[in-house]
Amino acid sequence: MSVLALRALGIGDLLTAVPALRGLRQAHPEERLVLAAPEWLRDLVELVDAVDELLPTPGLGALHWPGPPPRLAVNLHGNGPESIRDLTAVLPDALLTHRNPAVPEIPGLDWTPGIHEVDRWCRLVEYGQCSADRRDLRISPPPGPSPAPGAVVVHPGAAFPARRWPPERFAEVARDLAAAGQRVVLTGAAAERGLAEEVATLAGLGPEAVLAGRTGLAELAALVAEAALVVCGDTGVGHLSTAFGTPSVLLFGPTPPRCWGPPPDAPQHVVLWVGDVGDPHGTEPDAGLLLLSPDRVLAAAQSVLRQGVSHG
């Protein structure tokens, strides 16, 4: 028998669902737990001890379940009718989901806006009579070596322009950290290589500092797991730092850290946010994010490095 969980999204989405996935595993120890998620996340999914199998699913409308229907399907994707219909189409014996008025025949938990993403999915599995530990966010580091052990990882990209701190500000922070003797590397997807190269040029760093587009997900995970510090915005790389306990300085805006940030009592993570809430999918850098100065970010980074907060 199988339990199917749908979470066909990105790195941060996967990592914030880890406590809920572990809750499902604990509640159904004898069943095969299958996660429907994008194939490109495979190297990271394999580090999540709760998951038995990845079912490659690039997004909504692309769920293809082989074999007999699962005993239980769990909608960790969202509360929209599309995700609900994707799961009802595989004919599970039972479906655990939030409700949506577009599919009134499907019962479920009421959607609560404004809560932390980790709490959201823990609440759902608890609604399904599974216990979940919201602090159980850590995963094992990947088996391969880091391409730059002990480096400061600066990740200037983000999924949407609203969450991207300007490259010249990242460059100022990177330049000053490098001048202080830190090895600084710049990460990003292949499409962000130009951004990383711009930051490197402005910071006076050589081409060897640019790892954007040169690391697969396993190498990126190893890089973060063995980094001295991560400096980034509200991105999947920030969630990797939480998952591995790597010290980080995280620049939030326009989404509040109370919804997507690391545990507030984790001393190795410093969250910078001015309190402005806006559209996380906007086409321009958020006005609140722009209120974070390079001096403030650099001071936070230097403080974390000086304290030598361990991967705890």
C-alpha cells in the first residue's frame, strides 16, 4: 500500500514540508511514501529520510500515478482546485487536503492565511491524525564533497524581482567580506550566471568565484552544508541553510519571515526585514527590501562569522 504526497514545487517548498512528510512516515511506517515532485529535485529528495520514492511531477496537471490507487493521497501542494483534482484523479482510498469552494464535495481543513509554511503543512497532517514536529527541519548532508568548503556563499538571485536585492549591494558585501580574508563564492542557476558574474565583477572577484550554473543540486547542497556563512534573500538556498544548520544572513521582503523564515530561536540564522509586506511576485525590487543597506547586511555577516556560530 502507498501514501502519495503532492508537492510539485521548488527547493524551499520541499524543505518546509519535511516535518509534515516525517509525520506521515511516522503515522504510516509500513506503507510506501511516494512524493510527487519535479525530477530536478531528486538529489535533494534523496536526503529526506521520510520519502521512499520520487514520482517525477513537473507541476500541476502532470501527475501520472502508475499501478493500483494509493491508499492515501495528501495535498501538500496548495488549496487550489487544480491540486485537489490532480489527486482525486488517481482514485485514492482517502484524500487529505484543504477545502476549496470550487470542489465542495471534497471535505478538508480550512485554509488559514498568514501562517508559517511549515506550520501550514504540519496542521494539515495533524488534521489527518498524524503528529508532526515543526522543528524537525534538518536533513542529512549530501555524500559528495563541497566545491568550496568553508566559503561564504553569496546567492544574489531570487525567483521574482520583488525578492532580489540589487546586485551592486551584494557586490559591496562580497567585496568587504573577501577583503577581510573570507573566500566568497557566488551561486545561482544557469540562468542567473550573468547576475553572478556582474556581482563578481563589481566586487573585484575573479571568475573562479562564480559557481552559478556550474553546480548541480547535489553540489549546491554540499556547498551550503559546508559553508561558513550563506548570504541571500528569501530563496531556496536560504532554506538549504536551515536544513543543514549553516549560519546565514537572510534578507526578507516583501514576504515576512513569519511565513517563510527559519525558526526564530535558531541562533545561527540572522533575519533582516524592515516590516513591509508586499507582492512577492512583483516585477520590481520591494521597497522594504531596498531599505536594507549594505552596511547593515555586512555588519550582520561579520557578527555571525566573528561569533563562530556552529552548524547546530
